[in-house]
Amino acid sequence: MTPRLAAVWFRRDLRVLDHGPLLAAARQGPVVCVYCVDPRELGVSREAGLPRLGAHRARFLLESLADLRDGLRRLGGELLVRRGGPEHVLPALARQLGWSQLLFHRLVGTEEEQVERAVEAAMAAVGCQVVTCWDRTLVPLDALPFAVSATPEVFTSFRERVEALAGAVPPLPAVPSLVAAHPEVDPGPLPTLAEFGLDEPTPDPRAVLPFRGGATAGRARLQAWLWDQDRLRHYKQTRNGMIGADYSSKFSPWLALGCLSARQVQAEIGRYEAERVRNESTYWLTFELLWRDYFQLIARKHGARLFAASGLRGIAVPWRRDRAAFERWCTGRTGIPLVDANLRELLATGFLSNRGRQIVASFLTKNLGLDWRWGAEWFESRLIDHDVAANHGNWCYAAGVGNDARGFRYFDIAVQAAKYDRDGDYVKLWCPELAPLGNDVVHAPWTVPLGTRQRLGVDYPDPIVDLAASVAANRRAWEAAVGR
Ligand SMILES: Cc1cc2nc3c(=O)[nH]c(=O)nc-3n(C[C@H](O)[C@H](O)[C@H](O)COP(=O)(O)OP(=O)(O)OC[C@H]3O[C@@H](n4cnc5c(N)ncnc54)[C@H](O)[C@@H]3O)c2cc1C
């Protein structure tokens, strides 16, 4: 009997380990593996008109694809790379190569779900069966104690109900080998930055890590941070840092593209707890992975509401759409050093600490009063770990239109500076023009007389807003929108 020919469509699951569709397909016989370079992902964003795929993230993606192709070839398989929308590419290939089954992982996000529906319809039209899997969360969907549509709105309620299930499902067994179907078919060239119209980003020596895309580099980071350097032991104490490679795991870029699965990370945490230590830090990394789960499920539950200006709660805040202010924010020229330092790091490296993300998101929405979706789209363009659920979910939350029951919350810059950058080291790293100022004023250069700043050669913009007055005005606008 001719073995059944199955195809695996790779999306944001660029790995060969712990991969349900690949394992299932390999168990049946010869496999075709495909990645589609979808032009829609290279377009401009909906609200701010920004390029959706910036150079840092693009480079990480290309490295991840190269590594996936290597990984598949080592197993005896091949990765076909094709240009075009998957709903066109996949049925055409199915007809050409004669598959009877297509397997893939589902994603969240309205566009992603729309593409899935189009692929399902197109495959049905060519008589090909579709089998889907889910790997975006630690806790499998069918193990949740509630329907996705009933996901608790508040994180703590969610966490309390799922926490015990976090390590319940181990990673899947490795695929031992693959038989490439149609080895005669041209695999197609991997995309390049030039093809995307992008230049190679200039490496910045101040970057927290020289991130490299791909499952091989992801597993190496897991090994180095968790085992070799033993950083997990103190993660709870270090995780709010902003400088250096190791204050947090930096797993997010690999998790976002699926070079690592959350299950793989959780399995290592479990092994670490069994072999080294189990403490509040080991617990906390699982806790953060559950935040990730939570945003995936919230995105799935709320669909298009996640992309509305009024957010999940439908709060009609009159967001401003002031281009000049937005550009000063994007380029780190707001005149507020802690905000600018973080935005310059993002611009130069494609990464930003969680603390930094919260500070700049609060500033954009609670001080500048700008449409939070512009900020989210800037992050989409720049962050190498961009993930639509984590990004829009966190932004919505930061803007006060997400599922946060705690009212108008903002990050007080002076408090943040005193707590997380007391000596100004972070600010001086990214805003070196402020280095001549003393530690007592480096976070508030506007308090130094202009003449003194000029004498010291400090060329730095005046604050774009008065911190206290702008928060008060935006609070009033938010409260009026909520109806308080
Ligand atoms: C405005 C804003 C936008 C964000 N956008 C993204 C995004 O596009 N992609 C993304 O992966 N994370 C996003 N985050 C969440 C978080 O900042 C990053 O996951 C984290 O900083 C990545 O660094 P790390 O891997 O060292 O994290 P660690 O502290 O080591 O945490 C481990 C993992 O837990 C997950 N995680 C941690 N915090 C969160 C969180 N708040 N929400 C969801 N998952 C979390 C991530 O997968 C992370 O890799 C955003 C946060 C904010 C405030």
C-alpha cells in the first residue's frame, strides 16, 4: 500500500522537537514540510502605518528558518519555502505533490485565524484533510478547567485555576527520522533581508544578548542560563533588572517563534527543581509562563476586541493621534531619561526588559495620552519577541482598557527611577549625553539650569510634557470614559 502523504505547515513553531504535527505526520510515512513567506506579514500596520516587520525581528526569523531547515535535513527531511499567502500556496502544492493531509498548529490573532479559515476552505476544495494542533500554551486547551470562552478575566483568578496543571503535560517524544517526500522538488531559497527591503541591523555592544534565531540557539540559551550559569536560582530577585544578559531568561524571542515550546521550558524548570533547588524563583518562572498562557487565551476569547481602541472593556478613551509626539517617543527623544533610555534600547537592539516595556507603555498612554495601538504597533515592528497576544494584551492592560480591575494605574517615573536605576547607570548607558550630570539629577535634567547643562555639554531635549499635569489630565479623561 502506498503510504499516506502528509504535509506540515510551519508557522510560529519553528522547531523539530516537541512538535505535534511533525510527529504525527512522521509516524504515517513520508512528509512534506512547508513554510510560507506571507506578504501580508511584511506590510504596514493598521493604525500607525508602520512597517510590521523590522530588521531585528526579520533577521531573527531568517536565522530561525535556516536552523529549522538544518534540523529537518538532519532528520532526513526538507523544508520547502514558498512565497505567497498560505491559502494559495498550500492547495497548489497539495495538488502538485499529492498530499492527502495537512497538519499545522493553530495561532491566535484575528488575521492568523482568518488565514487558517481560508487554508481550511482551500484544502477542502482540493480534497485534502486538515488536522490542527495547539502548542501556544503550557496548559493544553483540553486540560483547562473552563472553556476558552470562559477564561477568567483577571489573571489571579486564571492562575489559581490552572497553576496545578502547568507541568502536567511533558514535551512530546522526538521525531527519530523523516522520509522526505518528493526529494526532487526544489526546496526554494530561504528569504533574505534584502528581499524584505531591509538592511542588516548594526550590532550594538550594549545589547543584552547577541540574540540568534533558531531552536539550536534557543536550547543553548536554556542550557546556559538555567543550568550552566544557575540563574534560575535567583530569578525572582533579578527579574526586574534592565542591564545585562541574565537578569531574566530572555527566552521570549524563541518562545514567540516557537523555536522553544513553553512545555520544553517548563520541563527544564521541573528537572531543575528536582536536581538543584525548588524555591520562589523556580515558581516565578512558571508564574510568568502562565502570564503568557493567560494572554494567549484572552486573545482567543476576545478576538477583534483586542485590537479596538476601547480595548477589552470597551472604554472609549479619547486617545490622541499626535504624530510628532509619537515620533519623539519612538526615537527616545521625549526628554524623560528613563523613558528615552528604554526606547533607544528597543530601537537599537530589538529587545527591552519587562520593566522597560511597562514604563514606556505607561508613558505613552498615561502621560502622552496617545492611542495605545500605535505603541503596540511600534513594538510589533521592533521587538524580536513580538507575539500578538502578549503584545496587544499587555498594551491593552497598560492603557487601562484591558482586563485590569484596579483602575487608572500609571508608572511614576521618579519612583521607577529610584527603585530600578538609582545610580542612573541604565540611563547613562543609553543616553550617554547625560553622563556629565550627577546621579542626583540624571533622571531629571530639566532641574539643572540651562547654563549649567550647556557648560557641561549636555544636549538633551526638554520634557515633552509635565509629568504630574499630564497624568492628571489623562486620569480625568480615563475616568470620564469609564463613567466615574
Ligand atoms: C507593553 C508590553 C508589551 C509586551 N510585548 C510582548 C511581546 O510582544 N512578546 C512577548 O513575548 N512578551 C511581551 N511582553 C511581556 C514581557 O515583557 C516579555 O515576555 C519579557 O520581558 C521577555 O523577557 P524574558 O524572556 O527575559 O522574560 P522572563 O522574565 O524570563 O519570563 C519568562 C517568559 O515568560 C513570559 N512572560 C513574562 N512576562 C510576561 C507577560 N507580562 N506577558 C506575557 N508573557 C510573559 C515570556 O514568554 C517570557 O519569555 C510585553 C510586556 C509589556 C508590558
